[in-house]
Amino acid sequence: MVDVDAAALAVKDLLQAFGVPLDAHTADTHTRSAKAWLEVLSGYRENPADHLDTTFPVGRDPGLVIVSGIKLQSMCAHHLLPFSGVATVAYRPSPGQRVVGLSKLARVITGYARRLQVQENIGYDTVAAIMERLAPSGAAVIITAFHDCMRLRGVRENGSTTTTLAQGGLLLDHERSLVQMAHSEHVRDL
């Protein structure tokens, strides 16, 4: 159960603790912020793996399935600052297994990203969900993201990105190369 009113009061206390003056722009910031956090943390109110439950039969070996260019936004669990980037999800259905609608892979990424996160876990949790629900021979997730916790504080490194790879099962060397190539096409757009 989410208590938006309590969250709004907590944000108001936070702003007061930092000496933020109330004016026409900040008078209702605590309420707007609490509503925004409700959306940002919506992944806690779902099981993202459930998006993989609707599957379709495939008459023959479907080969490698790659969905790239999945935009993601999340909040750093350590600093409560945003990070955003692009994900590529790939899996190799086992012969005779079923496949999932392509949009469902993006929904899984989004569901895990809409939580307080570290980038590595979005990939790991997505691969684990695919392996558990679809039983493919292999799966991989590559994520490249900008982290505002590195851009706005501490080292204040504005140009760096972080790339993570999570993998489960077995993908052949040429399949891994295809996944990396598909991902690199979208990283340039960041």
C-alpha cells in the first residue's frame, strides 16, 4: 500500500531541512514530487516477469531474438538520482519452446527499471525472468546508461557511460556478436 500523503509530507520535511524557501514555484512541490515518485517507483507494484506469461508457438527453430533500442529510466538506489540509457534484450528459444511478444521484453526492462536500482540488477533480473519463464537455451541483456549520481555529484563526470552485460544459459559466439552489434547501433544515439 502506498501512502502518497505521507510521502508528500516527507518531501516537504526534506525541502525544509535543506532550507529551500517556499515561493510560487515550490509551494506545492512536495505534492507534485510525491505523485512523480509514485510513477517512478511503479515497478514495485508489479512482477515484471509476469509480462512473459503470454507466449506463442513456433513451428520451427526461430533462431536468435534481439530487441534493441529499449529506452530506460531508473533511479539510483544509492543516491536517489536518475540514470537513463538504452537496453538490448536477446534470447535463443530452445527448439520446440514458445516465444513471447517482442513488446513484452521491453515491458520487463521497464518494470525492473521503475524501482530503486543499480544498473546491473536490471539486466540480471531480466535475464533471470527470461530463463525461468521461457526456458531458452540462452539469454542476454546489455545496458548502457548515463548516471546522474556521477554527473551531478562526486566526480562530476559528464561524459561517461556505464555498460553492463548479464547473461544466462548459452549463446554461441556469433550470436553474442550480433547482440553486441545491435546494441552498439543504439548507444550512439544516447
